[in-house]
Amino acid sequence: MALGVIAVLVGLRGDRAALPDRSEHVLQSVPLPPFDAVRTQTQPLVGREDGLSGVHGALATYGGGGDCALDLSLTDDRGRVVASRRVPCSDLRDNVPAPLLTFAPEQHSAGRTYSLHATLAPGASTGTVAFWGGPVPSGLKAAVVAGSDLGLTAAVFTVYGEPVSFLQRLPTILRRLALLAPWWGQPAFSGSGSWSSAPRSSASCSLPAEPWPSCCSWP
């Protein structure tokens, strides 16, 4: 039973190609100005490798989305719309990173500049939503509203590659479980009644880091 639970948890972690050393590092410390229906808020992003397939980010909904909807879109350096969606504010996750846009992998995204745009859809009656953000790290750019630099970077990051299904990850999960086996699963006891001289397995398993930590800093 316990092994089954571990397998499911490990499987849900996912094996996307977005690892901490290839993801944007933004200290999630302060909300950016709230979105409105007049001015578009834009966060520039640079592809770190080929195969860009999504943008994740953390939003502040101040305890509830309200009666509004958020329009999100991603454009490339030629102005082409890569992906877009409208999300009811009530469906937005508060204060935790979540997928904002997902799309077919961009074959030649490495080094190219993309722009994530966010605005409230017209007709919102209530609701306050904003990106979480922080100081602008080296190599990243500040968010922009109506041409004005906000001096902060939105806490968003890029992901790469095709999603991997649970069944495709199962062999990897089983290998990890073998490496993480408890002491009673190791061949340490001999039939003579004494501990075997055979060394315990020294194999170690380095699980992929979460695409974001549980506290306040991006990978």
C-alpha cells in the first residue's frame, strides 16, 4: 500500500524537461500591480532551450477571484500569438504556482524572446488579481505596463518538452522505488545467522526537484 502511494506521488511529480538549472529564478516576495481591463501587463521571457511548451506562474487573487476573467496570451518575437486563453477568476489558484498557458512545443525557442500578456476581460464587476513578483534577477527583464517598467519581475517560468504520461513514467518510478528500498529490502543478512559481508547497496537516487519549492523562491 505504502509503495503504491509513493509510486503515485512520484508519478505526479512529472518528468518535464523544466529543471531548476534551466528555469527562471524569481524571488516571490511582493504582488505586482493588479490587472485591469484597460492596460495590458507584459512579462518578457527568453527561451532557455528549444521545445518551449508552457508558462507557469503564481497569482495573487486576494482570497478569491471575484466576478471577473483573466485574459492570458503569449506572443513570440515576431508578434505571432503562440497561445491564449480566458480563465474565470474563480478558477485561478491563489498564491501558488500553476500552469498559465500550455501549447505544442516550439521547435526553435532557444534564445528567442517571448512576451506573456495579462489583462482583465472587459465587464469585470469585482475581483482583484495580480502576478506575484520580486526583484529583477540577472538575465531577466522587468514586467511592463503600458510601456512603463515596473521595476519588478513577475514570478513566472517556462517549461519545455512534451508532457509525459503516468504509464510512460512507470519504469522510472519503479527504478526509484528500488533505489529507495528500506533496509529490509537490502540483501544484508546471510543464512549463517550473521550479517553478510556483502556491502549494502550504495546506490542513491536524486529525484528531480520540484518545478518550484514550497516556500517563497523560484527554482
